[in-house]
Amino acid sequence: MTNLNIYIEKLRQSGLRPTKQRLKICEALFSPEKTFHFTINDLTKIIEEHLSEKISLATVYNTVHAFKKKGYLKEISINSDKSYFDTNITEHHHFFDEDTNELIDCSNDDIESVNIKKNITGKKIKSVEVLIKVASDNQNQK
């Protein structure tokens, strides 16, 4: 199956028509060899700069969220107004560098198991993913 056919299938399974713009979004998301993190604005810039395609922010937003809902992308909320998306959908942890606004994968091997002592009644824990926020140590920069 060619990449184009794979992209068309992903779009259709996500409830989206495979338009030229959405196929470019798929190319940006699913053709790189390495997984990566991005914001909606980052992805829009990647598409414009590397794929020479102008796509509305709304189309990128709606497509990314449809892919997230289908499980093709993972959303990592940094705070109430900042979310990143990850093309690596496996369970793993992250560092967030507050100085550079960069989200960095952290291997499960780098974190000992997290011991959850309380659960919410009637709920089952699906996964545990740790977000570690880091920033420059200003004391060392004097």
C-alpha cells in the first residue's frame, strides 16, 4: 500500500474527506522517519515551509483533532492554554523545557514505576505518563 493510500485511509477512518490540503497534513505528520512533537501553529509552519502548501489554521486544527480522537496522535497538555501533539502514540514520558518551549521524549527506563496510592471510585487507570517541567538553574548563571 502506498503512502497516499495509507493517508487516504487514515483520513476516511477519521471521518474526513481526503482533500489535497489534508493529504499534505498527513504527509507532514506521517512521512518523517522520526516521531516528533508539535503545536498546531508549528505544524502549519512546517507545511508552509517544507511542503509549500498554504492551509488554513482551522483545517489543520480540525484534522489534527480528528486524528487525535482516532488515536493516530497523542495530545500533551502543558497548561490550560498550551498543548503539544505527539506522533509517537506509545505510552512514554516527557520533559518540557520551559526556557525553549521544547517537549522532549523521556524513556520509560529513565523513570522508576510510579506508585499510585489512590484511585477514583468507579474508574480504572488507563495509563500513567509523567510530564517533567525543567528550566535553567538561574543560580548557576551568576
